[in-house]
Amino acid sequence: MPLSDPRQSSAFRFVRADYAEGEARLVYAFDHGPELVERIVFPDAPELPLERRQAFAQALKLLHLIAGVSYYKAGVPAQILVENGPLDATTAQLLQALYLHGLGEFAYQNKLDLREHIHFPHAGLHEPVPALGLPARSLVPIGGGKDSLVTVELLKQAGESATAAWVGNSPLIAACVVQTGLPGLNISRQLAPELFEYNKAGAWNGHIPVTAINSAILAVAAVLYGYDSIVFSNERSASSATLEYAGFAVNHQWSKGWEFEQSLAAWLRSHVAADLNYCSLLRPLSELAVTRLFARESRYDGVFSSCNRNFRILGPRPADRWCGQCPKCHFVFLALAPFLPKPRLLGIFGRNLLDDESQMQGFDALMEFREHKPFECVGEGRESRAAMFALSQRPEWREDAVVARFVATVLPQLERAELALEPLLQPSAVHGLPPRLGAIADAFR
């Protein structure tokens, strides 16, 4: 059946999800158009114990529902059909929030009001599930950047049994996993090829909540392989919005934020297994506090990268690990600068981004000076302002072009009392860690 414009469709269908021999197949369609089949492969998958099969089915159902966001956004029809039975109210509420807020940036960029479109049908309530006796060990998602590597080192220091997990075929992430010394679990995800054809033909396109999709994949993996904890590395600034649009806050990192973490953690405990934990080890910390921890360990200097251009599905990638032009490169450079010797930082990036006049607008956006915060996984504006102010007080940095311009143009418009680093380095008491990992967060204070 030929592809039609999904923007003209009246309904998006969650058709079915099945699993066999280590491969999950997630099937979707617009109206009565062709089936869109996504495949996720779990390597060396063990035989599923009988007592975990119901939990696995629930986790697979959630994965089907969450991963559908990649396809739904191509057409955003006003009717959503779940063909393997009605959702309970809690599941519908979780999905309603995820699709609305997780597609907030997409809606802003395409000037859409998704409140008119996203309605997950539901009927009835769900009975809580028991504990499964899952093994006390952690799956740790690795993204190739500094945050997950900080989590790895903290877990190793605490003696936690952990496996480094990643989705996709990034050689950069694979190199980071090798450097951690942890066993690795590499899960592959193949999007339905028709999605790329839709995009080429002009379907709606834009940012989706990838962290939510990876979270759902790892929930399936936790039940399949036997782990009681999925430990992400999302810090507290991930909960901060970029701007307001259509009556609600738009946050590029919404599925990394505290609201989503709480909702998904509660859903997994009530629908999959009462002893399955979903949490973030770094939730009490600011981005600056995370970079300070990262600065203590040099073993990853030659392998890590937070530059998102390394992880594009399509399009050019940097010639090395850092493009030096994107908001992630700008922010990581700036956030590390107060805590690393300058030669070490320049060695990591291969250049001095703060002594390049062409980069000023990018750093202005990080500081929310005449710009809004970029739609990227970067820290709050106040963190960038505090880091820049700290550098302006140091002889080795203050003559660099971007820092000197900050002193001359930006600093006179700021309240110096709000520029101190130390208050931003203090941890909060907010986290969702299980008791055996909570002691790590307690040590932050």
C-alpha cells in the first residue's frame, strides 16, 4: 500500500506488540495505511522465567505505547486507537503527560497546539502487582557524556553490581563502556523505514522524548535479564523549562525531569513489579556539581563526548568528538572550565571555545542574555552565568574573548550576589533512589 500524508490521517493506531527470540516488534499505522514496524533486539536474551512473564508483557506494552511517539508526531491526528484493549486510567494519564510535554518543543517549533489532539482512551483501574524478587543489581544507561560516567564511578565506589547499557550502535558510547570496566549490554533499535519516507515527504518532524523511549526499553530489559534497578544520570536542572508556549512550560529535557521520573517509577512499581526501581542517581545535583565530580577523574578525557552531533541518525558528524559549535559543546566547555586546569580542558576539546569571537551568541543563549536557553540538554542560565563570572575572576581566563566581553557587556547588567558558584553546588534532598543507592546521594550533602 502506498504511503499517504500522515498529516491528513484521522487516527493513529497502536496495532500490536509481540516478542520472540530476543526481538520485540512494535507495530503502528495511520488510519488503514501500511503497518509501521519497529524492531528492538535484546542480545543473548535468556529464556523468560514463568514468574516474570506477566511483568514482561506489561513492560512490553508500555514500550509499545511510549515508542509510538516517534510515529505519532508525523501526523498528530486527533484520534488515538489502542487496539489490544483499553488502557487503565493511570497508564492513560502517564501517556497523556508524556506525549503532551515530551512533544512540547516539537509543538512549539511547528506552531501546533497538541491539547486538541492527544487523548488516550481509558477505562477502569489497575490492580497493583507483587514483587518478583529481581536480583539486586543495576542497569546504567550510558550516553557517552559526562553525567552517566559520573554515575558509573559513584556506583563502582559504592560496590554496586552494575551493567552499562546503551541503545543503538554508537562507537563512541561503546568506547566509553569499555573504559568503565563494567559489563555491557548493547540493545539495537531499528525504526520503521517508512518513517524516514514520511519525513522526506514533509511530515511533521521535530524533537521527541528519547529518554522516555530508552527508559521503556530498559524496563523490558530489566525484567528479561533480571535487574531490580534502572539508574539514569539526570540532574536537577533537567526539570527546568526553556520557555512558555500554548499555556504550558516547554522543556527540551522533560523526559529527563523529576516529574516524569516520579510518574514512570510509580507506574513500573504498580504495573510491572513492586521491586523494580527507576531512578536517577544525580537528581540532587546541579549540572555544575556534576562537572565538578567529573573533573576528579581523568580516565574518560579521551573518549567521552556530549556533542549531540555525534548521535544524529542522519546528517554529518564532527570530524572529532566535539564539533565546537553546538550548545552542548558550549555548555560542557563552560561548565568544566571552573573545575579543570585550562590545559586539560583545551586538550579535551582541541581548541579554546571561550577565545573565539564567533561563539559569543551561543554563550549568550546559555546565560539567557538576549536569548532564551537553547533547546538542548544544558544547565540553567544561572549556572552558566555563575561559571562565566568565576572565570572572569581568574587570570588564565579573563583575557579570552568571550570572557572579556562578558565582563564588559553582560556583567554590568547582572546582580553579583546571584553569581556565586558555591550555592549552586549544594545538593538538594530530592531523589527517588532505593535505600541501597540512597546512601550515595546522602554522601553528596
